[in-house]
Amino acid sequence: MSIDTTPEAARAQPADEEGTAWWSLPPEEAVAEARSDGSRGLAAPEAAARLADVGPNALVSAPPPSAWRIALTQTTQLMTLMLIAVAVVSLLIGQVSTAIVVAILVLYNVISGTRQELKARRSVDALAKLQTPQARVLRDGSLRQVDATDLVPGDVVDLEAGDLVPADGRILRAANLETQESALTGESLPIAKGPTPNEAGTALADRTSMVFQNTSVTRGTARVVVVETGMRTQMGRIASMLTEVGSGKSPLQRELDSLTKVLGIIAWGAVLVIIVIGAVRGQSLTELLFLGTAVAISAIPTGLPVFVQSLLSWGASKLADQRAIVASLNDVETLGATSAICSDKTGTLTMNEMTVRTAWMGGDHFRVTGEGYSFDGRMLGATDEPVEAATLGLAISLPNDATVSTDGVVVGDPTEAALIVLGAKLGIDADAARRDFPRLAEVPFDSDYKFMATLQRMPVRGETRLVLLVKGAPDVVLGRCTTMLTTERDLVPVDADAATAELEDMSATGLRTLAFAARFVDDADEGRVAADPMSWVQELALIGLVGIVDPLRPEAKVAVEVAASAGIEVRMITGDHAVTAGAIGRELGLGAGAVSGADLKAMSDEELTRRLPDLHVFGRVTPDDKLRLVRLLQAQGEIVAMTGDAVNDAAAIKQADVGVAMGSGSEVTKQAAKLVLTDDNFSTLVHAVELGRIVYAKITAYLRFQMTQLISLILLFLAASAFQIADGVALFPTQVLFLNFFVTLFAVLGIAADAAPPATMQEPPRDPKLGIVNPHAVAEWLGYGAVIFLISLVPLVWGPDEPSADGPTASMTMAYVVVGLATVVSALLMRRSPESGLVPPIAAIAKFLVWPVVIIVLSTELGFLQQLLGTVSLTGWQWLECVVLLLFLVVAVEGDKWIRRLRATERERLAAGDGGAAGDAGAPFEVSAGRPRG
């Protein structure tokens, strides 16, 4: 097929982004289009002018919000605004002490929330490692070193193995060039590059005439002309995609916003009812505002922001201990709601260290132990006996340009590094072997003929022979073989059918294959071979085949199993080919179904959504495909975690509910993520999900406890006002504030310190659609709150004082004591549901609940507290009556949970018996623990 490669045609032909299709231009035309000179580069003044015009060669990131902006966000939350309104009204009616206390609480909430957010953001900022690579650029006809940020389109740059590509460039000339592009395309293997043009419609991963910013050169040398810099590079385009992805609220934020609105309606609705009742009875405006303030204080959960912030901060600290850094405190809880994980493969589930897994020689199979670039391991035969094959080790190590240090540092091609490691496992030190047996001639690897050959003298069967060693693509090498070396080191006719079958088996399991062969040369022919080694790469003896893979991280499979037991579906999304990805998916234990990026693009959103439950491996996908998958899963109501370490993952990571970057990944990806795993450990993510679930369980327990108290107080104030009990005032505002600060505080601390619920990762993910405020939860709050209301109403109606008594009374004090002690008991009982709150472990929470009991007793006995709160001393019998009333609360709560547990057990028994769901809809106060299995 002929390709129209004129600049005009390149610009006119379709491309997957705007601008010139540089990869389709011949080198000389690319230089002309870039307005440069391939032999002299740009003149320094011209380079300076272009730099001023296009800007520095750097990726631009959004600045983080300031402390003032975060504080303003904290202040404008609905809960805080309600507290501010209470403080203002308190000032207007002369309740200065109440106003001061509420104002201090508001200030504490804002400062605490701001500090915690800034602390989390600073943790992320600390991960940033500023790096300004240098580039060898041709200016005014001479090479010079400049900062990569100073490069401009038209600059001519030289590259060699080990370099980081500083900008997108069109290759002008190259020698054995390979680049590692996993950061951009997700392709885990190096890509052979050269100056030959590609078609204009060639996909990004297949543009072999281009090099791209932030990819690395693993082999060879090249001269390129810079065609795009900064945000116009492929990396920059991905960074630009991030600005199109908005940051939504976390599930916790959405649910707490919903709860706050409900509380606002309840609180101000109760205030309005009480004020209307008082107005009808002719009470003064001051009295009405005083009463309204008391109700508002009792109805607003003043400790909610502090508790949630503190608990999230605790979770963030625990995550940091496990080497996981969250960008925002709310992300801690979001982790616990995760129902789907889309994971990148290279470097995340795998080690990103190529490893020889299997070998075939002379009809026999061998397996290779050990992982990555560690020299630990052996090559084992069928009987698991170690193979001693020094000759094989030399044949693998000598035609090789890579080096691997004992601590796993690689210089050169990753695949060649895997072969160096295999040679080490066979007892060969590659560096020493290359010194002892120097090359006498060489055929460098080239993508056109797909093999490499070296000539050297080496020991063979106890004598030194002249050997031409060949390494390359199996189909090419096998086609040049006439014989094969058996395991007994005999030469027999090559069994091409057996070798081909073995290659097919290796490829089917996702292994990359290489073939090794040799030609034994007479000493008399040394000069002829050295003069033209290429012509001697024929009539070879096949040594063997090896299968190479990027192995799984040791902990990845276990982490996937734990996620599955927790009801979380894991999908693998990678730039590798679907066959390779599918093999890794099977080894991981992922669900069935693999699809390629091309097939993915051919599906409509409706078809893909329908097939998603049966698709768990996605190969050869683009950044757009990853973003599309995340969005479709979110549209189905899933809470999606997306993991990755490369720039090509960044847009999907930002879109995900929980974007997870690896600490060794690109800076763009870390800035887009909500969680950074500094140890690059996939299992850390699963542990983070567990911690997020624990945090959510504690928040749910706190809300169960807190809402029960608020409902009971609202009912108490409404009843007192409606029926003129205790002159319409059930409790003084100072009593309510004192309980909130000195009793509820300890109860909340006890809930936070309580041991984690059992079997946290054995339950399915909670359904985010159900939310914190759901019918079952509200029924539970109302039921338990009604019990506390009734037992605290008893002293007000049938207490020892006359109904017409003025000032502090024993009846109101008994109601105050019942409410206070009910707060303590509720914390113990409601820390778990439907599990009993009276069974161990209770030591962690019990040590916190002793103090509020002491405080309640002192507040009724110490003179200055009596004057401040309006309490009086109680007799022994009155204290006993309060304790007896509390027993009704214990019986009601524990009895309800006992019935719910019995019903749940019965439903499980019936379901196990007939294979279907059975049982009724649940007890009145039942709370759904998560999305149903099935």
C-alpha cells in the first residue's frame, strides 16, 4: 500500500488528535515542517524566541486550595450555619454564656476541619519529587546540555539507552532503538523504533517513528526532531483530560449533607411548633426565643462534625502507617464503599520486571523459579532436579547487552535483563562472561530481521570452539535452523512441529517467547564470519525456547481473593495484548471474559453495559477506554476504585470515586489520585478498603447513638411545651450543652475506640444508594429515641415536686440524670447492631463511660454546678428510680436486636433449605448492612 506522505496530506488525513500527523511524514519533511535543520538544529536566538512563544516544556497542574478557601468551605457547611444561627439568637436574648460556648464550638469545628484537610494535602505534596531531566540538543551545529523544560518544537535532540525522552519527537535516524512506553500506552514490553513513516491513522501505541515525552530509551541511539512540548505532548494531552473530569463529593459527604438537611427540617420544625404553641398561650418573645434556643441546641448534633473529622483523621493516620496517603479525609470513608476495582496491570498487579518462567530444549520442558530481577531461583527439570547447563547459560548471556546488578538495578532492555537473570540462575555471571569471551563479530538486533548474533570463542564439551550465537523471534530463528541440540548435547534434525506446538502453548498462556540457536564455526572461517556475520546466520542448531512474563506481585493474588470475599469485583485494564492480559487474569483468579481495545471501541455503551458483568480483563486499551469503563460502572451505581502508576491512567483515576496511584508512578497520576500507595502494593489498597469499612461502621454507630439522643430530646421538649409540663421547659439550655460537652463527648470517644466489628471483609459492600438515612435506620432511631423520651418524661410528670414549683426542681434534675445516664448506656448498647452491645470486647469503650457517670453525679451535688445548670441534690431513692428507668432502655434495645438476630438466622436457614430468599422484611428497626448477595 502506498502512503501519501506529503505534509499537506498528513495534515489532511484523519488523526486521533488535532495537528500534524508527524509519524506519517518522512524524516526530511518532518524537519522542514518543524522549520528546523537536521544537521545544525535551531539557532540559539530562534530557540529563545520559540520558548517565549510556546512556553516551557512542562506539564501544568492546578494549584492546591488555600487554607482560607478550605476554612470558608468548612464554615459554609449547613451544620455550621445552623450553629451560627443558634449563637446569634442566644446573643439577642441575652444568653451570652450559651452564645460563647456555641461560638467556640463553631470555631473549633472550622479550625479542626481545616487543619486536618491541610495535613492530608501536605502528605500528598510531600510525595512530589521535582525532577528536571537534561537533554542533549543540537543548537547552532553543536551539541549542548540544556534543561528539558527549555526545549522547543524544532529542536534536534540526541537520545541513547537510559535516557528519559524529554518531549514528543519524530525520529530522524536510529540504531537499534527501543523505548519503554508503559507510562503512556500501558504496553509492558519495549517497542522497537525507527525512522520509517507510519500511516496517518496508526494508533498511538503503534507509532514506531515517534518517541514520546517521559518514556525511556532502553536500547540503541537516535536523533529526533522535537515536534510537541509541554501540554501539547501526548503526556500533556492526558493531563489536559484531567481538567475535564470534575471532582464530585464522596458518598459520606453526600449522605451527611442529606442527613444535615433532615436534621435542619426536624430541628427548625420543632422550634417553629414550640414557638407557635407558646405564642398561642401568650408567652413573651424573650421566653419564646429562650425556649426555641433550648430546642435548637438539643436538636442539632453539635459533636457530629468533630466526631466525623476526628474519626476520618484517625483513619488517615492508620492508612499512613500502612504506607497509603489520602488526599482528603473524606476519601478514607469512600474506600469502605468500594464495590468495583479497575486495576492497571503493569507495575500494579505485576512486578514490571520481566522473568523467564519456562524453557524448552530438545523436546524437554523446564520451569524456572524465582521472580523479577532477583538471582534467587533455579531452572528445574521434570523431576524438579536443578539443571546444570553452563553452556546454555553462556548462550543466553553472551548475545546480550543488558546488565543487572545483584540488587536488581537494570540497565538496558527488560527482556534481555530477564535473560541475564536466567543465566545467573544457571551459574553464569554475564559481565564476567562477556569479558572472558569477547565478541569477535556482531549482528546487532534490528526490527527488520528480528534477531541478534554474536561470534565468540567459548567452551563447548570441554574444548574451546568458535560459536555464532543467535537470539531472536522464534519464527525467524526457527526458520534458519536445520538441526537442534538435545538435552544430551547431541545434534539431531530439528523438530519444527514440536517447537511450533510449544510456541503456541507458551503464547496461549501469555508468555513472550524467544529462541536461541548456534552455529559452530571452524577456526579457518573466523575471518570470513567476522567480515560478514549476517550471511552465516543460517544452518543453525536450535538450542531452545524460553517463555518470558511480567510476573504477578506475590501479594496480588491474595489481595484479589480477599476483595472477592468482600463482594468487590476486580477488573484488570492494561495496554498489553488481550491474550497476555487474559493469561494474567486467569492466574490472578479474576472472573471470566477478556476483550481487546478494538472490540471495546466497537461496542456501544448499551452493549458494553450489558456485557460488563461477564468481562473482567481488558487488553490493549487507551486512556479514553479506561475513562469510559469507569464512567459506565459509576452509571450502574458502583463505587469505583481505579489503580495505576502511569500517565495514561490519570484521567480514569481522577474520574473514579477512589483514584489510587502508586508512589513510584508519574507525578500527574499522583496529583489526580485520592490515594497514593507509597509501597506500590496492591494489597495495601484492599487493607485500605477494610479500614474504610471500619470507619463507616463507627460513623453509623455514632449516628445511631446521636440521632437517638436528639430524637428523644426533641420529643421531650415538644411534649413539655404542648402539655405545659414543667412550665413548658423540659431541660434548661445549659443542661443540654453540659450533656453535649461533658457526657456525650466521652460516649463518642468510647464508640470511636471500640474494637472493629468482626468479619469486616466477609460482608458485601454497602449499597451507597441506601445511604445513612434510610427507612430501617430512621425506624431504629425513632424506636430507641421514643424509649429514652418516655423514661425521661416519667420524672417530669410523676416526679416528687409540685407541678407549679418554680426554679430548679428535683423532677427536672431526675429527668436530666435519666437523659445523661441514658446517653452513657446508649453508647454501650448501640455501638453494634444487630449484635449485642453487652458482650465482649467492651473494655475499650467501658473505660470511657466511667467518667460521664462521675460527671453526672458531681453536676447534681457540687454547689457551683448546681447554680450553673439549675440542678438540685437527689436522694438515694430518687437515684434508684433513675437507674430502674434505665433498665427499660436496656430491655427494649437488646430485646429488639435479639429478635432481629433470630429472624436473620431463620431466613438463612430457610434460604439454605430451599435455595431461595425467605423470611419477612425484617424487624421494624432493622438496618441493611450492605447490598444483598446473589
